[in-house]
Amino acid sequence: MGSYVPSTAAEQREMLRAIGCGGFRDLYRDVPQSMYLDHPLEIPSGMSELEGSRVMTAMAAKNKVFSTILRGAGAYDHYIPSIVKSIPAKEEFLTAYTPYQAEMSQGLLQSIFEYQTMICELTGMDVSNASVYDGATAAAEAAAMCRDRKRRVTLVSSAAHPDTINTIRTYCYGTGDEMRLVPVKDGKTDLDALKNMLTADTASFYVQQPNFNGLFEDAEALGEAVHSAGAMYIMGCNPIALAIMKTPRDCGADVAVGEGQPLGIPVSYGGPYLGFMAAVSKYMRKLPGRIVGETVDSRGARAFVLSLQAREQHIRREKAGSNICSNQALCALTAGVYMAAMGPRGMADAARQSMAKAHYLAAELCKIPGISMKYSGGYFDEFVVEMPKADEALRALEDAGILGGLVIDGGVLWCATEKVSKAEMDRTAAIVKEVCAG
Amino acid sequence: MKLIFEKSVPGRKLSLLPPCDVDPAAMPAGLERESAPALPELSESDLARHYTELNRSVHGVNCGFYPLGSCTMKYNPRMDEEMAALPGFTRIHPLAPAEATEGCREVLETAKKYLCEISGMDDMTFQPAAGAHGEFTGVLLIKQYHDARNDQKRTKIIVPDSAHGTNPATAAMCGYQVVNIASADNGCVDLKALKAVLGDDTAGLMLTNPNTVGIFDENILEITRLVHEAGGLCYYDGANLNAIMGVVRPGDMGFDCIHMNLHKTFATPHGGGGPGAGAVGCKAFLSDFLPQSALMDGGEHFQVRSFAGNFLVVVKALAYLLTLGREGVPEAAQNAVLNANYLMRKIQGTFAPAFDRTCMHEFVLDLGAFKKETGVSALDVAKSLIDCGMHPPTMYFPLIVHEALMLEPTETESRETLDWAADVFRHLFTLAHEDPEFMHNAPHNAQIGRPDEVRAARKPVLRWKKDG
């Protein structure tokens, strides 16, 4: 059996003796006899490291690793620089807890302060928190922070990610508030419908940019409508697109959130990912979660601390705006290293290449008879096509080591990032053509 | 330490991407970003040095003793990290077809089976990303249960005053009114106080057992029976599961649902604040209410985040469970309890325990009388521990002990470390009587002196700006 207990059996006996116990059972004297487990757990016997790693490696081997990934829908296969993998694996960053003791955690606190600054730069906002769980919870938390006594209804674009919509709906169910879906027209949020739905009890409207169909929303016009009704405007943005796309700040958003996974975090069957969350300064004290601030120490030198804690659950308890405690700190560190490694030009290059490749792939697919774009609007690195024999084509791609687009309502949602080469896309189009023309 | 932005030199970069091999695509008019984000520009060596410098001023479990009560700062096995870094896990898209994700589902199914056995539950979800997120999920199970029965009168959740802040905050997020009940003199649930608030408006009770003062509540069966009798459900906060895993099960105590902190009890690293994983288990009658993913599972089901949760954290926890197995799980719990009692005994005669009796995996020191005598506070002691190379215990929690230090050594500390820690506490106890001023000004050898938190809150500086 494996164990990480350093004490030998002899040491354990001596320690038990030192505290006046005859055996381990004595330590559990408060546990009623009737519930004390008198039989071993029904799980396998412990293993050595070699055996355990064999079992885990065998499980990993049952998954299929695709050499080409042309699927996004909330999880994006961007290139991850080597240094972005090595830095978060450093043992001190990895094994520390939340930096409650600033004097022993300056490196961690500074890395979060730097991350917050980078998120502010990317979104154009004034203040960022230290992270929440993922893009869906960031949207749900943003919707919660926008509600007040009078304005309780959250409007959400139907063109947002289905998991995000469901998560916002669930958080609204918790507090007994209502979420209403704004319909879609030509793959994008229907502005006229939104205008009709905005009422005096609307707290906020959430839109995803680019949206689940890959399309750019007319974010400024949506924002103007929301503000003219006195509600708050939340934008969920793809952080890679933000390197070249108009910022949520410039689109009038009050709160900017998003899924930070594209910033150097592997797709990993869905997690851990990163929820980023930033706001204009007016809402600084309404943001949930940890926030790091700069101050000075007793000697007058620059120092960093967990700040504005009066917002949080350990102080405010049931009056806190959120219950969040643990967040995704190591993923935020990863994203920080990624943004620093890419720099402003590297981020823009990744964004432009992803967009260029998606447009190339779309053009190649649409050369195949029977395949056409479902929507006419501008898009970033994802797009929907209508195609015959989609399931068959996708299976043929899978056999060739290519994970193709995702079948969604009314079409197939494809994604291309800077990682995909022209040759891989040509091969993809050739296989699809063979199936669809056959 | 300079900020990364202060090290930036325009034009520096890494060589990461090849030139684009297809024609560029233009952003639609009016959607172009106006100016580039002011991200830092560095060489790869600049970057490596910067983060290594930051990493050096972080105290992790691998640096030394970290008895942060309630946080279970045990050793994080390297093998678990290696397993979670396998491309067969990291490169799997959550929406890949079922036949390509068999291994991922086996990880989740196996971890579920083992953790259900350990907790005495019938079903489980890994969607919640952290402990508090698990609490939210668990209390929403309770809410859905009452709603499904059209039992609308249950508007209250009972929380003992010794609870973590996340408990009342969670109940509020689920739309419940929080009823705080005072603890008995022994730190446990006061049965009279509980009975007084139970009624047909009780939705449920949230409880940690062992509780936050490190004591196993011997009345637990009576507590859960009373709540059930009133028509409420019982939620187990798994923050302190490390004391009892493999010894006694929350399911056998009468709890209906539970969260487990995989990042505490099951040895996955905390990463400076996360990611964790708050696996939520429940009895069969609550199964239908467990969350799902709209995209992975279809439909408009209850859901607390995207996809299947912090999957790689579950991979690490499963690797840990395979290593420990049926013998190692209770062995870890028993040694966690042994280490806590051993350290408490070794400190005896100096700082007083809040409850002088056998503890579970953690214990609370009450420095109230000590502070009156010496003027030295729990905060001063904590800051002095930093000078000695020890991460301070949890301070000023639970709230029912006013000058509290809460110590949780965990099972992965050796006897030498515990002996050393006891010596450090003895030394500080003596020092407080000889030179309290020195302790008021601690730490003396840390990277910074005490930070001015009031200034940080009054004049918030939450990001770097070029011109200050």
C-alpha cells in the first residue's frame, strides 16, 4: 500500500503513548460506536507509485488524442508556449494556499496584481478580481452583482454559450430571480426584441462576443439600448479576440467577463479553466472574490495584500454578495504568464492567425457542393455551416485523427486557431468532400 | 521586487508562432481595437527570472510547516501532478465524441465510486469547482427537493455560529434566510438551541463534523434525526473530512448531501488559492437534482458551471486514492488526528487550548488570557511565527473563540517537525513575557514588514499604471 505518512509504526506508538492513548481507537472516543466503520472500505488495496501510475496511464490511453482540433464551443486549442507550462508547476506557487499572510506571500500577491492589470488592459476596464471558477460562473456572478432591490430580472442573449445560459439560470433560481432569454435573428441577438424586453425591473443584459455561433455582435448598439433603459451591460468576451477586437469598455460594458481558458490553459476535458471578471471603477466594491491591492509596509516599502475584504464571505457572512472563497489562482497565474509571454504583438498575432485560418477553412468547406455558411455576419475563429452527411463526415475525420466541428442545432460549428496549418485544413476539406460528394 | 511592467522593454519578445500560411481576414469595420493592450514585452529569459523571483517569495507546503487550520495543507504527491499532465488527459476536448473520451469518463466514474464509499453517499457530481461552490450545489439540491414536493414554506437554513463564512453566504445565495444558532460551551451544537429553531419552515442544516474547533460532535445522530423529524435535510460541509475518512462516514451520521474538498482531503495542491474541486455527493433520493452540462448532456438541467468541472483535479485525487487504497485512507486520517493531539500536548503549559480535551485533526488555541497578561495578540504571535519560518495557523477563526489560533498539522508532518513547532511556540510564549514590543513589531526577517491594510482599503490601488 502507498502512504505519505512519514511516521514509522514505532514512532506512531511512541506518539500515542505520549498523549496517553493505547491506540488509534482512543482518539475517536467521541464517535458513537454504532457508526464507527468496523469493516474496511470497499475500495482497492493501496498501490505503489509504479502500479498507480500504470493504472492512471492506462485510463489516459483509453482517450483518443486528436492531432488536429477544429472544435471550440467553449474550449479552445491554442498554442501553449513551453514557459507557460513550466512556471505554474513551480512547487511554491503550486503548493501555497490563498495568500492570507502577506509577509510570506509577496510573490503570489504580486503575480495576482500583475494578472489583474493585464485583464484590465485586455478588457479596457478599471478593476479586475483575482479570478472566479470559469466563464459561465463569471457571467452568473456578474448578473448577481448587477441586481439590486428594484431591478431583479436578468436578460441573456440566446446566442450565448448554452452552459453559460444554464449556469446563469441556476444562479437566478438560487436567489429566486428571473432570467429571460433574448431571441436571436440571423444568428445574432435580436436588437429590437431586446429593446422590447428591457423594463424598469431589468437589472442587466448579458451578451457573448463573439457569440456561440462565432458571430460578432453589434455590441455597441446593444449596450446603448441597455443603458437607455437604465440597466447594466455585461459582456462575455473571448480573451484572444480582445487582442484585436474593440474592448468591452469601448462598447459601453459595465462588467466584462469571460472564459480565460484560451490564455495558455489546456482543454483538459473541461477544466480547470479560468473565469475572468473586470468592471468599471464605480462597481469596484461590488465585484465578488479576491482582489489584490498595493499598499506600503511598516517600513514604507511597496507591498501587496488581499484587499477590500469587507465584501467577502468570511467578513460579511450571509450579507456577502457571493460565497466564493477558493478561486482558480494557478490558472490566473498561467494566464498571466501566457499574456506576458505573448506580449501585445504575440496576442494580436494569435488572434489574427486564428481569424485568418477560420476564414480559410470556411472558404474551403464552402467550395464543396452542398455546404454553405449558415449566417452571413462577420465572425472571428468559429463559424456555422450547413452540410449534408455531417455525422458521417465527422466520423471520417476522426478516423484520420482530426476532431471536426460540433453538430449543433441547424448546422456544424467549426473552429480554427493559429495552431492549425493550411495543410491540415486542406486535408480536412478533402476528407469532408469525399464523404459529402460520395 | 520590480513589477513585470517595470521590466518591459519595447520590442522584446519570444519566438513562438510561425508566419501565417493563409491570407489574412479583416476585422469588420468599427470592430477593430483602437490601441493595443499595454501587456509587458520581455525576452524568455527575462520572463523566467521574473517568475522565479516571485516564486522565491512564496511559502508553499514544500517550503516548510503550514499548519493553516481548516485548510488541510498536506503534502501534494508529485506523481499525481505527473498523471494530470498526461496528454491523454490535457488534450481531450470536453465535447469530443464519447468513444474518444472513454478514459475521462472512467476517471470520473472510478473517483465517484471510491468517494461515494468513503462518504457513504449514493451518487456524486464533480461539476462544482471549489468547496464553497460545492456548498452552493448541495444547498440547491435541498432547495430543489422541497420545490419538487411543492413544499414552499421551508425558507430557513440553520447554521451554527462556529461555521465557516461560506455556509451562511451559501444559504443566502440559495435564497434562504440564515438562522444562526449559538454553540454549546463545549463548542458543539447546542441541542436545546437547535430544537428551539426547528420547525416546518426549516429547509435544512449545514454542519461541519468534526466542527471548526476540531471536535467530533457526539450528538450527531440526534442532530440529524431532529432535523429530519422537522422535515429538513442535512448538509455536510466536508472541510474537515480529513479527520475521519475511512473511520466514520457522513452518510452514516445521517447527512443527505455533502461536499468534499478534493484540494484538501485528497491532496491536490491549492495553487495559491485554487483550482480546487468541490465534489458533491448525495443520497439516492436527491440524484435527479444533480447538475449537468447543457452541451455535454443536453437540456435545460440545473448547472453550476460549464462542462464536467475541474477534471484534472479529479485525476490527481484519483491517483492519490489509488495510492492510499483501503488501508491508507484511514491511516491518513488517524495520523492527522494523532499529529494534532501530539502537537497540542507538546504545547501544553504555554498557550491554552480553547477546549482541553482530545481533538480531531485540528485544535484551537485561545490566547484571550495570554493577551490580557502580556499584551501580545494572536496576530503578534502569528507574525512572529513567520520570523521562525513557519506559516501561521488560521487566525481569529472560528468566531466563537475571540483570540484564536487554529492549528492543523496534517498527517504528512513528521514527529521532528511537530517537536520543532512545539519548541517554536514555547519560545514565543516566553518571548512574549520578556519582550512583547519585539512581537508587536514582528515580522522582522520577512520580505516585508506588516502591510498597511487600512490604506489598501481606503485608497485602493488594484492595478499598475504607467504613470503611477
